[in-house]
Amino acid sequence: YFLFFISNPLLGLLENKISNYH
């Protein structure tokens, strides 16, 4: 998820929430 966060900060935040959910 880190690479995705660096690539797209906004979407990265969403993915981070999903990661925390799992």
C-alpha cells in the first residue's frame, strides 16, 4: 500500500483505511 500511497495520496488514504479494516 505504501507505493500506492506515494503514487496517489488521496487513494492511498482510502487504501490505508481498508488495510486497517482488514
